[in-house]
Amino acid sequence: MPSDLPPRCAACAARGMALCDGLRGAALAALHDIGRRRRLSAGQAFGWSGDPASHCANLVSGVLKVSRVEADGGVQIVGLLYPGDFVGMLFAERSVDTIAALSDADLCVYPRVALEALLVRHPAAGRLLLRRTMATLGEVRRWMPMLARARAEARIAALLVDMARRGEVARDEAFHLPLSRAAMAEALGLAVETVSRHMTAFQQDGLIALSGLRGVRLLDPVRLAQIAG
């Protein structure tokens, strides 16, 4: 790591993926000065739809869900956020979506107004954030077709492939699932028993290998992608 990085930035596991990755010097120092770390427990909200949009953040670890209230009053998960993703909206007085932790999560949190002022002073940071935000929106847009899949096994296969892709997992490489079975079920709108049953079936069919509570290896990612549709 460069020696001029603030200690908190140098030790950040998401630095290579987050907004601050492309910043140096005064811009990085200014971002560091307005940021603070925040820990969310699974189930805890970062912000509620309709509430004042007081803060934004970089997600350092864990997984967040983005949900929206539909016209009929139902709640629909519209996306997942992974480490390196930007959390929240700039230049918006109120939050459009509810953002909550699906797993324990760490964030680097910034007051929204202070971050907006920083972007005015450091245009390069603004351009970088725009690229990061557009990438995050693109990932969120991938979520709706995933939920539109009618079959439970297609949803679960799509989520496994997506988590491996977002985690940049190499073929046949084992990785730690960032979500419990219960959190996977919540994200996909399924029962926990359904998720567990299909995970077991995937293992019996030689598509994945499970180890412990969260260890998994995609043995046949091509076939999983085909199941996902």
C-alpha cells in the first residue's frame, strides 16, 4: 500500500473496489476526514424509504439489500449491494429505497451534504463516483430479472453464480457464502427449507460442493448458469 494513505484507508479490505481507490492526495485526505466506520448487524437498516437522506457510504464488508414498497403495499427486494458498492443517493433530500443488512456489514459512512461539497471541490472524485454509481445501478438492474424467474432452483442458481462473479471467484475455487440460508431465502422470496433442499440437490447432482455452513465451490458453473436461464 502507498505510504501516504491514512491508516484506516490502508487497512480497508474494500479499498481496491470502492470510490476511494482512484483518489490520492488532497481528495483522499478530504474523503477520509469526513468518513467514519459504522457496523450494521444483520437485519439492521442503513436508511428507510422516505426518510431524510442524511448519509452515503462505501460498503466495506457484508451484503446489503435494497427494497422498495410496491403500489399494493408489498415490499420487493430490488437489488443487493456487495463490498465496494456505493450506498445511498447524492443530491436527494429523501431516500427512495430502504437499505438494510442481510448479513453483518461494515461501512465507511459520509454525511451526504459534506460529500457533495467535497465533490464540488474535487471534480475528479465526482467523475469517479459517477462511474462507481453507474456500475452499482447496473448490478441492481440485474436483480429484477433474477427474481422474475418462476422456478426456485433458477433463482438459487442465479444467486450462486452472481455471488461468485461479484466475489471474483476463479473457476473451481472454494469461497465463503456471504449470506446464510435464511438470508438467501429472504433475498429470493423463498422459504428457507426450499433453499436448503435445492442446495442439497445441487450438491448431489455434482454442481456444487458444500463444506461447513458457508463454504461452497461451483463445480459446474456453466450448468448452473444454464439452470439460472
